[in-house]
Amino acid sequence: MIPGMNPKDVQRAMKKLGIKQEEIDASEVIIKTNDKEIIIQNPQVSKVNMMGQDTYQVVGEAEERAVSSEPEINEDDVKTVVQQAGVAEEKAREAIARNGGDLAKTIMELKEQQ
């Protein structure tokens, strides 16, 4: 907490100010952005409520991972679109990616284009 202060005194002062703090037993914290994930293993997580607003404090060692923006395309999905929409594999892959993996939307879109 605050160096040189008795933890009980700090708790009393926080209570007078209307601040509630609780420790959360977390094994992992993942923060996702558009292009990466920040993973914190074995974190120390505190939830602080002040004036009705929750704030989370996370302490630990972070690891960053890049995230692919393109969805994984399953081969069975490609075959399904090729058969149902009557298009080439490459066109099916492009349409599946464009529609975020939604096969029904992809098939309908491709059939409308014909």
C-alpha cells in the first residue's frame, strides 16, 4: 500500500473516503486490442470502488502477442461455399474472409452476384 503507514490505518482512511478495495484471485489477465493481446500470468489484481465507479489495478509481468486480423478459414467451409455457390475455391476464400467467416451470408452474396 503506502510505505511507512500501518495497513489498518490506510484501510480506515479509505473507508472514511468511501473507497472499497478487494483482491481478486486471478490466474491470468488478457487485454485484447485490434492488433495484439497482452497476457499477464499470475497477476495481482485489485478492484477498487470509489464513488460507485470500479477500477481494476493489475500488477504482473506482461507478454505481448500479435493477433492476426484475418479469420482462419476451414477447408470444409471452402468446399461448402464452392458447392453451394458454384464458384472457384479462391473466390470462395475471399468471400468467406470478407464476411468474417459467415457461410450463409457468403453463399447468398455469391449467388446474388451470378
